[in-house]
Amino acid sequence: QGGALLGPKEVRELAERLGVSPTKKLGQNFVIDPNTVRKIVRLAGVESGDRVIEVGPGLGSLTLGITEVGARVTAVEIDHRLAAELPQTARAIQPEIFADEQDPRLRVIRSDALEITAAQLADAAPERLVANLPYNVSVPILMHLLELIPELRGGLVMVQAEVGHRIAADPGSKEYGSPSAKAAWYGEWRIAGTVSRRIFWPVPGVDSVLVSYERRSIPLGSDAERELTFEIVNAAFAQRRKMLRQALQPVLGPLDQAVATLEAAGVAPTDRAEQLSIRDYLAVARAHGNGHK
Ligand code: SAM
């Protein structure tokens, strides 16, 4: 099984040849199962001709699943050995797809994904994100890309189960936190599946889930509104056990002003952070912006 994808044998041989011993610091757990790769690409909604951004291609397990269906990949990898080897791996495993040098299906950017800029993606903004994200920085990377690339319509990421459930959580649930509220600014998130630890090498100490998203067709608000809304979300969750009339004083001002702004936004001042949807937070930001300060 596998055909033109990397299986357990290929992953190990490649790692050995490159002298790569996977590091925990960079969240290096490589997928060794072609079935899982194909499932991810299918659930991500990737189709022939799509422009996809992949963060952390590693040895190329997922990258080759994306190019296999005829999509183009911009891959952002922090580890220079892995970034340097990826084009060779692609040509060796999928020679028919990578034969045409005039039509590059793969572009590798060696960079920390948290530091890539719009200019680096300018000529062809990706429309879908597919990634097996490094676990310790998965939420900041997601937020950075969603903000940086408005063209990103949707995608699917593999993350640590706990983080995935937090991203997809609804208001009022125990997992709901600032990542859930901020992610909801951009679109709809849902758990699309779970994956066994055995599909990775090395086997990680935590479970993973697949989280898919579709961006809103109309943005909730402007960039300036988003910034203020996120500031309010941060303040609310920094003191999540307190009532909002208390927790939001650093942003909204003293008690009477905070209460007036919350009421103008149609939010009960006695509510707590986890009760508000992102639309409620936006309403608070707008009320604050309108002079209920
Ligand atoms: N996509 C590969 C796969 O599924 O087999 C590898 C996934 S592995 C969980 C995470 C990858 O992200 C590693 O290749 C690691 O070097 C890379 N990485 C870690 N931190 C990064 C960062 N800040 N920016 C870009 N890549 C990063």
C-alpha cells in the first residue's frame, strides 16, 4: 500500500540518510501511514489545481499526498535539512508529477511559520491550509496564517487532541477559551476525525485529532475591530472566573463605564468569559469604540 507516498520504511530510510533524529522541541512526529495521508487530503477538501500551504512538511509524508491529487504546495519548514531535501524526495517518489520544471508543483520556504510575511506568498496566495502542526506552537501558527492570508478559504490541521477540542469548542463548554473565541472570528471549526498514535514515527505521548475549518464568506468585522475584539477576549479569559464587569476593566475602564459598555453591547455585566460568543465580544468592542468608555 502507498504507491507514490511515504510508508514506514521510506520514512525511516530517509531520516537515516539525512541524519535526522526527530526532536521534541520542533514537534517532529512524522506520519508513516499512506491511508491516513489520503484521508487527511480528502477531508481537507483539496482538489486538483488548488494552491495549498503546508506548515512543517518534515520528510514530505503529507506534502506528497497533496501533490498526488494535483494540487500545488507552498511548504514552510523551519528545519533546514528537511527543507533542503524535500524537492529531491518529491522528484524521487513522484517523478511523473515533478518532471515538468516549468510547472513547479512545490515551493519550499525555509522559515519559522510564525515569521513568514505576506510578501513571501504574494505571487500566489494559498487558498487551503493542510498541516500536521508542530504541537507546541499550533495555535499561534494558525492565528498567524489566518490573519496573514485572507485568501485562505479553508483547510484541515492535525493537532494535539486537547488543543483541537479547545479550538472547536462552543461557548459555555468547559473547553471554551480564548483560542476558541479567536478561531471563531475566522470561521467554522469542527473535529473531523481522530488518528491513532501508531501512524507516527516516533510515536507521540499524546493523542491527535483532525480539525477542519471553513472561513466565513463575509468577515465579521474590520482588522481594527478584530484587534480590539481580541484584546477584550484576552482580558476576559485572563480572569475567567470573574464577572466581565470586573475582568474587562483594564480595557473598558472603571466599573460604571465597564457596565455601561457591556449593557450597550447587549451583554450581561455579570456574565463570565466563557459565556460569550465571538459575536458578543465584537459587540462589546463596537460599543467600546462607540464611546461607551
Ligand atoms: N508534515 C510532516 C508529517 O506529517 O510527517 C511533519 C509533521 S511534524 C508534526 C511538524 C513539522 O513542523 C516538523 O517537520 C518540524 O520541523 C516543523 N516545524 C516545527 N516548528 C516549526 C515552525 N515554527 N515553523 C515551521 N515548521 C516548523
